[in-house]
Amino acid sequence: MNENVAKLINTQINKEFYSAYLYLDFANYYASAGLDGFENWYKVQAQEERDHAMLFYQYLQNNGEAVTLTAIDAPEWTRGDNMAPLKKALEHEKYVTSLIDEIYGAAYAVKDFRTMQLLDWFVKEQGEEEKNASDLITKMELFGTDAKGLYMLNSELKARVYTAPSLVL
Ligand SMILES: [Fe+2]
């Protein structure tokens, strides 16, 4: 594999684990706030991020590239009201999209079609992640300010169940 592409993917493993860590801390926040549905939503989200990390890990392994695991940063976000994690999540997903795009650009530059094919899945996934994060902000704006609305929204988010990623390596 191209050295730069392999290096960027190796870094992305860390970034995905960081995402999992950030979302676990959101779950942690909502658990303290008594919103178990929001907690569940972000626990599932954290699981998905671990899956993303493992997909990149496995991809490097499958291509004979050594993986270097590095320290994961502490989750960095400013606690505030119940909307704060939702806004941070959207901002974070946009950042992750920029990272995926950067790896795609590097793979494209060296005609690494195999990596581009892998990343096609992630490009689509990021589109979904940004939409989910954005939709949740809209719902919170519409219903979250009213106690009954918040109760209903919390119940809706509690129903989310984890499903394994559609991409298998
Ligand atoms: Fe991810």
C-alpha cells in the first residue's frame, strides 16, 4: 500500500475510537440527566464507531500493513443543556466526514482503487451520520422544550437497537 494512505487509515482507527469515546461520554451525560433513551442512542452510536475502527484495522491487516495503536484523547466537549451533545455530535460528524474525504483524496491521487472502494461505504455512512445528527437537533428543537415532548422523544430514542455494519471485510 501507499505509505501515506496506510498512515492516514492508521490514524483513522484512532479517530474512530475517539468518536466512540466521545459518544460514550454523551451517553454518560444523559444517564446522569435521567434521559435513558438519549443514553441508549449514544451507546449504540459508540458501538457503531468501534465497528468503524475495527473495519479500518481489519482493512490494514488484510493488506499486510502493520497497525500502530496510539493513545485515545479524553472526550472534549462543553457540557451545557440537553441540546449541547446533539450540536457537538453534528459538528463532530462533519469533522469526521472531512477526515474520510482527506483519505479518499490521498487514495485517489495514487490510484489506490481498492481503498477508494472501501471508502465509498464510509462516504455514504457519513452522509447518514450527518443527517441523523441534524434530524435529532430538529426534533429536540421542536419537542425537547416541552416535558411531555421530551418524554416522547426519549422513548423513541430508547427503541434504537444496534445492528452490525453492512460492510464486511
Ligand atoms: Fe465513524
